[in-house]
Amino acid sequence: MTIQAKSGMGSAAGTLTTRLADELRRAIAGGQFPPGSRLPSEAQLTEAHGVSRTVVREAIAALRADRLVEARQGAGVFVLDVASPGLLLKNVDHDRVSSMIELLELRTAVEVEAAGLAALRRSPAQEEVIIERHFAVRACLEASLPTSEADFALHIAIAEATNNPRFREFLAMVGKNVIPRAALRNDEPGADHAAYINLLLREHQEIVSAISNGDEEGARAAMRRHLRGSQARYRKLLHEQRNLYDD
């Protein structure tokens, strides 16, 4: 995506720096640049985003200040493991349903508040991103495509709309693997799968609408219903697995 400057605005460079830094943060959080990977070169970022080298350097400096990347002499800029300097979750096995339930309970405690703050603090640009991410998830669901990355990007957009970077950092630490998709199977009968898709779309729509309307408590309630619903679906799956072992 090319970032265009608005002529005649003295703060254009600062705005471009912020926007580029935010785009790179989203790309890192969404897994496009995993820990240990190298970011595109300064020249590549300049060409890809249509900005000056100064804007690229300042955006990278912002990421370094957030401890998301580090510059290595003669090698480039590399993505850091965001979990390493702060909270490290131990013994998390994303293949175990019980671990996913634990993470969803933790996410609920954080993301319910994030949704409320997003309803209060979002900027028009952030609201637009949330809506775009919502429709991206919807497009994936309707096309029967994997949705974990699009879903995670929606939750990241909501976290960013709190304008408190710690919410985004928390979600980036937990990672997109906590999005309840892989374990909630696609081998269900057609009617059941269609009902599941419609349920997720409705839950997301309620969250996005409440945030867009500035409804703080409504956004909290909608996010709570969504994440507790995910917990319930995982618990149902856990019981089904245990029944299989008992048979």
C-alpha cells in the first residue's frame, strides 16, 4: 500500500511516519514478519510505500523504541520476539484445547476493556480500519477460506483503537494462534457450519457497531459475549474429545 502525503501540511512527514510505523506494527503482529525475520530494506520500504528515506528511518526508529525490531550492523533490521522482554506465558500448547480455553479466558479479561476504550477513543481512521477488518473476516468466512489472520487483524485493530499501545502488545504476544478456528472444525454438516459462520458474523457485527456508535458498555458486552462464546465452543469440543476417549 502506498502512503500518500497531503500537500501543504507541515505535519505531513510526522503523519506519514506514524502511518508507516502503524502499518509495520500490524504486519509484525499479524505474522507477516515473524520473530527473527528481516524487514524489507530501506530502499524497498521507500519504494513500496511511496515515502522518503527519512520517513522510513523514523518509522523504524519508532519500532525500535517499542522493542519490536533491532538493527544489526551490515545485516538489516530484524523482528524481535515481543514476548521475550516482558510477560512470557509458560507451558502453552496451541494443540491442546485446554490451553486455548485458558488463553481465551485471559483474552476476555483484556479485550473486553479494549473494546470499551476503543468505543471512547477511536479516531475516524482507526474506526475505518476496524470496519475494513470486519469485512475482511466476513469475506473469508463466506468464501470458506482460513480466517485466523483476518480475525486476528480485526482484534489488533480494536486494540490499536484504544490508543494505549499495551493492548496491541499484549495481543501480539499472545499471537494469532489463539484465534479459535483450527479446533472448531470445518467437517461439520453444512447447516451447522453455516450457522456457525452466521453466529461469528453477528458477534463481530455487534462489536464493530457498538464501537462505531461510541457505545462503551455495549462494546464491552459484545466482546464479552463473543469471547465467552468461543470459550463455550472450545469446552464443547473438549467434552467431545473426552467422550471419544471413553468410547
